[in-house]
Amino acid sequence: MKEWLQGLSGRTVTIVFTVLFIIPFAMALVPPLYLWGSSAKSGAVILGQPVSMWYWNIDALLIFFLMWALYGVQTVRKENEEHVEHTPKQGGQ
């Protein structure tokens, strides 16, 4: 799996994650999707929480896990390593 991820072009990774990020952001920013997904008119309750709250919680979790997956892919591809050289201070300064 690591070899496969390292073999992908940076453009492919960017396109895939851009498309995946558009979905939860559209869920959050497009009101018709919110009204459809939250069944706001029905007032349904799941585990003591209105469906509209579940909608926002799931949307936030989806964004969190996408960011976590992107970080993992960038770690495997060694794209998020720091290239800063740390030089010790001389003379106690």
C-alpha cells in the first residue's frame, strides 16, 4: 500500500482529496442539502438528539477523518516533513 501511495502523482492525490473535501463542505454550505439530509420538517430524534444535530456531527466527523487521511497519505509520501536545520546556539546565547 505504501508503494502504491508513493507511486501516485501529487496531482492525483490533490484531485482525489479535493473532490472528497467538496462533499462535506457542500453538505455544510448548501441549504437544500441540509434541509434534505436533516429532515428538519419531521423533527425526528435519534438517541435523544435531533436529526439536524446528527447531520452536523457527521459532517464534522467526515471532515476530521478526511484531514486525518490526508495527513496519513502525506506522511507516507514524505510530503510533510520539516526541512529546517536546527543549529545549536554557540556561546550560551
